[in-house]
Amino acid sequence: MENATKLEEVRTMEYGGTVSAEHEENEGSCCGPSCCSTDVENGLRAGGTAPEAEAETDDAARLKELVREKYTEIASQDKVENQASCCGSGGCSVEVYNIMTEDYTSLEGYVADADLGLGCGLPTQFAQIKAGDTVIDLGSGAGNDCFVARREVGETGKVIGVDFTDAMLERARTNAVKLGYVNVEFRKGDIEQLPVADDTADVVVSNCVLNLVPDKNKVFGEIFRTLKPGGHFSISDIVIDSELPDPIKSAAEMYAGCVSGAIQKEEYLGLIEKNGFKNVTLQKDRAITVPDDILQRYLDEEALSAFKTSGVGIHSLTVYAEKPATA
Ligand SMILES: C[S@@+](CC[C@H](N)C(=O)[O-])C[C@H]1O[C@@H](n2cnc3c(N)ncnc32)[C@H](O)[C@@H]1O
């Protein structure tokens, strides 16, 4: 329930108001997130789900909704607008307009209309995509990585982008139509339950998306399921190398800007191995410095100073792994 409370706070902040205590009153009364159920008995709901488990599901659903709202807003902006304004990849900083993204513009297949400045690496550069491959891009946004991958798979291959934000899908599909690409498809879906058949892809890529997803273990399970035996992935993402302070964690604005939903590097790599992948390799590991003016929005002076001396690091990494040929 603590997370739900924090999200209510953040939602209030996000829409420009001051933080109110209403969410706490709400929780204690109908219809707050903790009540309005008539079938709570002996600690179990009618379906037999423990209340804690259900609360977790509620929190995950709320986080996803928040992410979807954020990316709906971003889909209507261009890269410059996005990076220079609140809610973009610059994370509202007046000091630095681009804290995560890498420069795509020189990559073959680059499509400016698809580049909203939302990535945190260049996974396609490391993905060893070959002509004729089928590639899946998780959280494809406006199609930035899909169009670069499309250049590599050529006319005989196929690229499938998956995203759950309608406005992003629309923008990506418009881009594909404008370019006349018939082998780039954008499917609506949650990457925790990919709308893709088993053993479909030669390569899976993703750029700065898994950090936004509540159940990263499920996503790696889905990658394993949809890769062909012997296939591989190359994923760029944000991880941390120690616990992030609570105020940062609870700031959904930072979450949707790729930091607060990040998990520890070792845990992230552990999930990959746990799901059966082999040859897990770090292809790139880049330290990210979050500008002070962003941090000051969430931390007081003392907390900021403690954070800066804590050695807590935020990293953009690109990680590769293979599904065994005999899986
Ligand atoms: C940081 S943007 C990255 C977009 C794209 N990869 C790029 O680099 O331009 C994150 C994207 O992931 C999508 N997304 C986040 N969580 C998702 C989920 N659980 N399932 C599907 N898409 C998701 C968002 O809608 C958004 O388009």
C-alpha cells in the first residue's frame, strides 16, 4: 500500500498541484485502493488471492497507467520539444537537456520522425542483426530502433515493434506508412505478455524500456519464449549499483524518465540467467550523472549531499544473451 500512496502523491505533483494528503484519507474510506470490496473474508479475497498480492497487482497496474499517460504526452512532441520540456528524456533539467540518450543520427536507417530522444543506448549497433532476420523491439515507441533494424534485416527480414501506448503506436505506424515499409509491423501489447508466437525471433532488442516495467522477470521469460532456439537479444537499459534513496524511487516523474524503476545491476543480470539464457555479456556500461537541478526537486540539501557522497551509481548498460540452441 505504501507504493500506492506514493503514486497518488506523484500523480498530484505531476499535474502541477501541490502534494495533498487526500490520498491518505482516501485509503481510509470508500472508495480508496484498500477498500470497497465486499468479499474480503479471513484475509483472503473471494478468488483466494492474498490481499498483499492483489495490492501488488494494483500497484503494477497503476504504474503502467502512469507510464502510458506519460508516453501518450511525449508521443505528441518532437525530439527538441521533448528534451527541452518537462517529462522528456531531459527529465526537466535546465542544466542538461539530454541525460540518457545517445546519438542515433549517423546510424543507417535512422528516421528523424521516429527519434523522440527516449533511448539510453544503441542496442541495434550491438545486436548482430543479419539480412533476413526477424527482430522484435520491446517498447518500440515511435519506431526509432525498428527502422534502424529494418535497414539491417533488409527486404527479406521482418521487424515487429511492441508497445502499449496507442499514441506511440499511431506515430510509429504513420512513420512506416510514409516510408512505404511493409515488413515493419507495430503490435499493441504489454511486453510482460508479448503478442508474439513462440520461437519467432532471431533477435530481440529493446531501448530503455524494461526499467519501466514492474515485472522484469516476466519480460525475460517472454523474450526466452519468443526467441528461436539459438537466437539472442541485445538490450539497452538503466540499472543501479546500489539502493536508490526513497524520494527518488517514489518520484514517478523520474520513474517514467527511466531512473526510479531501475533495479540493481546484479539482480538484473541474475534475472537473465534465471530465465535460461547463456553467454550473458555486458556490451556497454556507461555511468549516468543526474544533474543537481533534477535531484533537488526530490531531495533536500542534506539528502542530496548524502546521495552524492553515497557512491550510488546509475548506469546505462547494453546487455547481450543467447537462448541455447537446444532449449
Ligand atoms: C523510454 S520509451 C523508449 C521508446 C523507444 N524504445 C525509443 O528508444 O525511442 C519507453 C516506451 O516503452 C513503452 N512501454 C513501457 N512499458 C511498457 C510495457 N509494459 N509494455 C509495452 N510497452 C511499454 C512506452 O509506451 C514507451 O513507448
